[in-house]
Amino acid sequence: MLKVVTVYEAIEIIKNKCSHCSIGTQSVGIFDSIGHIVCDDIIAREDIPPFDRSTVDGYAVHSADTFGAGESIPAELECVSHIKMGQPADFMINKGFCAGISTGGMLPEGADSVVMIENTDEEFGKCLVYYGVAPGENVNKKGSDIKSGSIAVKKGTKIMPAAVGVLAALGIYEIPVFKKPVVAIISTGDEIVNTAPSSGQIRDINTYLLDSCAKQAGCDTIVYGAVKDDRNLIETAVDDCLSRADAVLISGGSSAGKMDMTCDILDKKGEVYFHGIALKPGKPTIFAMADSKPVFGLPGHPLAAYFVFRLFVKEYLNTVMCMETESHFRTARIAANIPSNHGREELICVKIDSEGNAAPLYTKSGIISVLSEADGFIRIPRESEGLTSGTEVRVYRL
Amino acid sequence: MLKVVTVYEAIEIIKNKCSHCSIGTQSVGIFDSIGHIVCDDIIAREDIPPFDRSTVDGYAVHSADTFGAGESIPAELECVSHIKMGQPADFMINKGFCAGISTGGMLPEGADSVVMIENTDEEFGKCLVYYGVAPGENVNKKGSDIKSGSIAVKKGTKIMPAAVGVLAALGIYEIPVFKKPVVAIISTGDEIVNTAPSSGQIRDINTYLLDSCAKQAGCDTIVYGAVKDDRNLIETAVDDCLSRADAVLISGGSSAGKMDMTCDILDKKGEVYFHGIALKPGKPTIFAMADSKPVFGLPGHPLAAYFVFRLFVKEYLNTVMCMETESHFRTARIAANIPSNHGREELICVKIDSEGNAAPLYTKSGIISVLSEADGFIRIPRESEGLTSGTEVRVYRL
């Protein structure tokens, strides 16, 4: 029954099994789009900018007319017009001529560059240019920002201000996005209560912690609440959640006997693909598919449950929403020796100190407050026999 | 009228003037709390864990009884009970005795450590211990995670899973948070349209971009929309927004004449504290207070408007919600020479390459797509005469 896998194997299994899960798509208005995940490549149907656009206030010119111009020998051009903002520049600039233009204004045909107003004098329709500009100088060429036909926003992109800016530039105000996956959350444990705990009891942390993890990852949640370690109660909870959610998280039951019970329940409803990961913390983790939906058995310890969400539940979400696996966000040298981890990959919270080194935050398992202190975590490979102070490591975001 | 300030001066002015702005507080349920900013230090009223708690399955012992125990010379203890999860351990362990305990179970009085079950044998009420444990081994001591009376979550903390976990552990389900600041957004410009642009016109980007920036920063927004460069229309817009919002953002009007008009309007309604920042991009920025509310005049160029939000509007939000100014998230060596920046601080989008170096993404001003490509930005100080390739720089989050 015990199928222990490595972190790599666990992720491959989750990716593989969840690649057939579908959570559906929808269209959201641009003002409600932040945080949603784009479900199709969004193709630009326009050039941005839609015309050659001045980046300064000045005069649109033929650059060749200004070559060699300087303070003592200005080029003299005839100013034919001043281009109004928001108006077409529907005339032609011939050699020897120029037109006044504001920042953001449209270059008239013929002009290929703009001389900044500071480098000119205008008198009686004559413009003196004291500075030679290169072709294209002070101009955003049509399509230089975004080309019509190119992919403006990739499938799997989380919509943040950058994407909103691109979509607004293109006039795309309805965005095709994935529906928010609905994740149901069950906590189990005879010691878990939602009232003031009596002696020996402890408050339910995982329900709230996993709810916030899921929301942060862009999911909607169903909170089933805390369930005692009773086979019938847990079965009922799993059935109810499977009928209403896209995925089920059931935490607790980290000791061998309880884990077996959860595993047994899931094995009867569907198929258990692994039951234990060579990972610390996070060993007592189960992954099963039931009703074509993923069910994750997470450790009862909050920190371990957090990491299992971060590494494995997030991988399910990445898979169904075509997102890339998040990479490390920086490297750092570890600030202390880290001893061997006995053949399991080890995850350690770190704080980046003032010198930019990663100081490991050692904790006994079960501790929650360390998450608040940490700036990220590092992964010590399974094969490693420990790391010496000063070793460069990758730091991952919490 | 032109009051150009440095970035440092601008931030000091904003902090100073906005320290008197109040946006009010409210209480939110823990399930709705993610992303909110805590408005008071939250004090722990309980110890976490609330009792000495085992981190493994095994036997609670007096560690002294196991000193010197090994494979060949086990310590022999009498097992008095098996502690049930969620039940008080309301008996005493005397020397020479032990009690069975599960992960998360409560240590009985007298016991100071737990021997893992793998290191024991139990037969006929006798427990053979093959491993000597140190005092406190495999135990989370009462209050070791969070001490009653300590600050569990600091004022100004953005609520993320780590804080949710701590609050749930303490049974704090109603969280005192700041109300979401309401930010009103106005775009100006004769060339700005919300329909398919004709020749010379361009779509409104800043309304959407700044709306998403504000939402990402935890604000509610009022979208006033695009306004032509007309004094009366802009005045009406500012009045309307001041009456409904906590802060007003008015973008566009980057050319000298238009900026003067916005500045003039704001100077009549309140007081303009600066009018131009020695910053590239972002020079044409205005900060005023009117009706005791901050009004930001932002550049028309989307990238510049984005940076001004990121550096200055965010500083207002940090000030009113007691948040710390975000620091750089990593350092990197720049991958190319960066020429001088003419006495203005310069912000440059960078992409972290596969070697971990920061490659500058050069763009002409007005370009929006660069934001999607970038991993962060760097700040080139005003006094710098340029940076040579390989210089270590701080990289800030976008």
C-alpha cells in the first residue's frame, strides 16, 4: 500500500494525471481581470502605436535635412503646420520643411524623426534647428511596441498591471480566462477544534491556512471544516466535496494509522498514485484521483501542509491553467552549515540577511510562526549530504 | 511655479503630507482577510502550542531515564497509559515510567521528551528504549511557536497565508484592518479615446493600467475615465473625484503647457508641493493636497505612469496603512554598460538572464510591452555617471 515517491516523481504524476482535468473558461471584463489566468493566447489585432508617434515636443523633420546642424550652423526649415493632438497628420512633409508636433502626436508622411523644441527656434514660419537628429530619433515607430498578429498576452499568464496595460492598448476589454478552480478543504483530527481548545486540543489552523493559500493562488474555496478521525465522517466529507469542487484537500492524519485510513478511503473511491513523498517536511502526503478529480492528502502540521500546497497543489493548478512552474527568484549563499537530510529532499525557510545571505530558520515541525519571518525557502536535494556555509543556493518564494 | 524635486525629496514630502490622511478601519472575517492590511498590532492571548506537544509518534519519557540507552543496552520503562489525541494528559509520569503518545499529542506532567516509536519495543506494558533522547527532544514546548502577550501580527502587515495561519492558531477570526483606500482615476488627453482610434488617436491605457495597479495594491477604485484637455472638464473631474475618493490620480498632460494647466487647477483647489521630479521616466509628476486628500498628476506615458504609481502613489498607500517601503528583492550584476543619466535618477526595466545577471530592457518612452517582459527594475542614482557591465545593482519588484 505504501507508495513513496521522490518530489520529482510526485510532480510528474500530478502533471500527468491532472492534464486531463478541465476547469472551464469564461470571459471577464478588464476591470475585473486582475489575478485571473488567461486561457488562450491573445493575438494583437492592431499595431501599437498605431502610427509613428513623437516622444517629445518639437518639430517633425526629414532627418537628412538636419545632418551636420549645430549651434553655430543651424539648419533652416520651413514650418508648414502644427500638428494637433488626436488629429490625423494628413499632409506630407517635403524636404526642407517641418511641422510642429507635441509628445504623442502623429508624424506626418515624409518625416522620419523629431527635433526637440529645446534645439530649435521658430520665427516667422522659419524653424532653425541646432541639432542633427538620426532617422527614427524621438519617434516610436508604428508597431514598435506591439505588432499586429503577434501574441500580446500568452495563455497561462496571470493578469497583472503589465498585461492590463497591453490589453487596454489593444482595446481588448473582455478577456478569456480560466474559471477559478474550486478547491474544497477538509481538516481532520480528533484534537482539532474551532472553539476555545480544552487541554490536549488545538485549534484548526489548516482550514484557514489552506483556504488562504488557495485564494492567493486564484481559486475559489469550499470550506468543509474540521472532521473527527472517523471513517464514516471522513468518507461523507470527501463525497460531499467531490460533488461540489474541482479538487479536494484533506489535511491531518499524519501519523501512520490515520494516513492509512485516508488512503484506504481514497483507494476505494478512485486510485491512489502515491502515499508518501521523500520530503521533509511533507512526507505524509497522498495523491489520488477520484471522480476524475485530484484529491490531496496533506500533512497535519501546518508548515508541512503549506509546503505541500506550495509544491504539489500549486502544480495541479499550474497544469490545469497552463501556467509555468515558478522558478526560484534569487540565489543566495547560505549563512550556516546545514547538516545532511537522510535521503529526503528538505525544505528550509530562510531569511535574507543584510548581506544578502540566506539564514536558515530552524524549527521543529508543527511550527507556524516561522512562515511569517521567512523571506523564502530553499530546497536541499535528496542526494545531498548537507551544505556548508557559503554554498550558493536557489531561494524560492513562499 | 516649477518646483522640481529629487526622488528622495518627493517621497519625504508625500510621507509628511499624507501622515495626517486617515482612511478608517474595519473588521474583516478571516476568510475574507487575504490582501488586507492589519491596522493594529495583534497581540497573542494564548500560548501556541497551548501545551507541550509531541512532534512524533512514540513514548513520552523523562529524558534522564534514557541517557546512555542504545541498541545493545535498552532502557526499560513501564508504560502507564496511551495518551489519546485531543484528550488531556491528566496524569503524572514519574521516573521509570512512560506513556504512549501520537504526533500532536499532549505531554503528561513529568515527561520532558518523546522517544520515536522506531526506537522502542513495547511488550507486556514494558517499553524498551534503544535511543537516548535529550531534554525537549521531539517536543514543541508550550508557547515555543507564539508566546501569549507577544505581537503575533504587526500593524501594517499585508495578510497572506503566513499571517492567516498565525491568526487561526490564536483563534482570532475577526481581523482589524484598514479600509481599502478609494483611489479615483482620471486620464486626460485630446488624443485619448475609448473607441476604435482614428488616425492620430490612441486608446486610453492609463485608466486601465492605474486601475489594476491600485487594485493590486489593495485599493478600491473609481474610474472617472478619459477627459479632453479642457480646463473646465478637468476641474469638474477633479472636483467629482475629490468628493468621492481618498486620493486622486490624474494622468496625461505630460507636455509643458498641459502640465501647467493641471498644476494650476490643483494650485487653486489646494496646494501643489512639487511639480516635476528629477526622474526618468517620470519627470512630469505633480503632487498636491486638496480637501486634505492627495492628488497625483502622473505622466501620460504608460510606463512612466506605472513607475510613478510604483514609487510615489505606493508610498502614500504605505504611509496611510503603516506599511514599510518595499526594499529591493535581490541584487544582480548588470549585463551591459548603462550610460549616464544626465542628473536625473533613472529607472530601467531589467530581465534576469539564465546566469542571474540583470539585462537592461531599453525602450523609448511610451512603450508598454516592456513591462510584460521585465522581471524587475533597477534605479540608477541621480549622481551616477553611468554603470559599467558587471556592477552589482539592486533589483526591485515591478
